[in-house]
Amino acid sequence: MLHGKQGAFALYKNSSTSGYEFLIPVGDADEQGLQWWAAVLAKGRGWRATLAQADRDLDYRPPSSMQAWNYLLRLAQTHSAVDQLVGAFTATLTIPIYQRFGAAVTFPQPHLGTGPSRKIEPSYLSKVPSFDELPYFMTLACIPRAISSSLFGTFWEPGVPCKLVSEWLYTPLQNVLQPLVDQEKWHVIVQIMAARRPNLAPLWLGSAITGLLPRLLKVCMNSIPPVSLEAIVWTQSPQSFMDPTFRPKTNAYRSFRLEQVIRREDEYRLLYMTGCNSDEYGAAPLCPYSPFGLVTLQGTALNVRLHSSCGHNLSYNHWMWQGQWKDGTRYLEDYGFTVSPSSVEQL
């Protein structure tokens, strides 16, 4: 319930499952702000259409996304809980992926703080994404495979071929992480994952908050992890043998039979790079771990033979949105917030 008393607006938090309630001040909120909080907390309701009668609106209009962002930030600053705001943000990134591999969304039970007031370091405020950055995080969360490829990519290691994956994953998954899962020591698992892939630490924190983390470990043991080449660049974290960082130059050399051979993983890369517009080779390999073995150059596709000594490599340019805009534009080039079109042209 929301109400105002002597100019100070407050929010009552009510839980039907445990039968408790407590008071959380939302700060100096105006009427529109209170309506937004009520809509967010009203289960299954949210905003309804605004109807006009006799030149008078019968309902409040929802605030802009920037206003809503400011409401959340103001609440966090009021309670010195900016760190929790950052944690909540990372949690939302893990909700849309692949229907969460069958894992339900379960949030930690809220607790009313009764100890001394918390003093959060100002550095946490710099970790809150700016309003201009939010669309890029939304893209990362909503593009299929991007988040899951990043999380599973934490276990990927260059130089481990697909035939040795079971041996590579057995010790960390069975002997190290599984006992921690049994003891529900999620914070320890997050710390381990953060040490291995620092850029992906927020996603592991978010998966722990929403209850996805234990399911991720089970999927990793029984399924082929998805691959997203865009996520490799966006997160700056290695996730696949297709990562340009770990791609050595293709070298053809003589076998014992004096035949020219190349590594099969080089064949996969060249098939993808030279056949991006083809129906047969346009998709990235399904498995992030490199195929093993050699293949004779004469037995490969024509494009592989033609480009085996060219030194081709993958280089990220931009993201392309497909739609229909008012000016007739059907495609929109998105260079992100860290790369500009001019800098890309100079590469």
C-alpha cells in the first residue's frame, strides 16, 4: 500500500506467503511516481490504457523509461543500497535466456534491516549503468545464446579439443562445484567464476540471485553449450575456438604421406568466414570446443583450398537491426557505445 504522511511517501511491503509486512520509505515521490510504484508492485496488473472523457484523463500515464530509472536510483540512494540495485540489475539480465533451461525464477526473501545504517562506497554508484547504456544491456540479454554462451564460456579453455571435454570438465564440476552446490554456497561459486572470467562475474552473480546457477551447472554437464560470436566481442571474454584472439594463422603442411593437410578447426573457420551467405556454412559451429584431427587440403571445399594461405580472420564491425522505420529504412546499423563508425572504418 502507498500513502503520504506529512509529505513523506512510504511503501508497505506485504508477503502473502510468510505473512509479514514492513515499511520502506520511497523518498520524496510525486503523484506520478507513486502511481508507478503501485503499478510495479500490483501483481498481474501494471499499467492500463488511459481513457479520456470530457477532456479529462481517467488514469495516470506511465512515466518515461528515464523517469522510471530515476525512481529506482533514488530509492537505492535513499537507503544506501546502490550495491543491491547493481545486483538486481545483473539478475534481470539472466531472466530471458532460453526460458532459463527449465529453472524457475526464485528471488531471495527480502529482510528488513534493523542494524546500524549502511554506508555504501561511492564507487558502487559508478557501477550503475547509465540510462544511455541500458539499451545495449537489454540487447545482450534478449539476443538468443548471448548470455548463455557467456556463462558457459567460463568453462571453455583454448587448446581443449572436443574429444577431451569430459575429462576437462569432470574435476571442476564434480569435485569442486558440486559440493558447493550441495551446501548452497552460491557466493563461493560466484567468486570462483569471477576469478576465471572477471568480465562475466556480474552474470554469475545475477544467476545466483535468480536461482539459475545450479541449473547452469547441470546443463553444462549434459548438453552442448551454445555459441554466440557476438557475445565474445561484447563481453570481451573468450568462449569458443572461433574467437579471433585464439585463432592462429592457417598453415598447410605435409603429412607422413606427403599430402598437404590442415587442422580440422581451421577448416571450420574458413568454411564459416567464406560461406557466411550460404545456407550450408552460414551458421557458427554448434560446439565451442575445437574439432580434433587433420584433413587433407585436397579433400576440403573449394573455398577452403582457395583461402587456406590468405590469413583471413574475423573482425567485429557492428550490429544490424532489421525492421521498418517511418523514413522507409529497413536496416539500422548499431555500433554500440564503445565503438563509433569512424573508428571502425579505420581498423
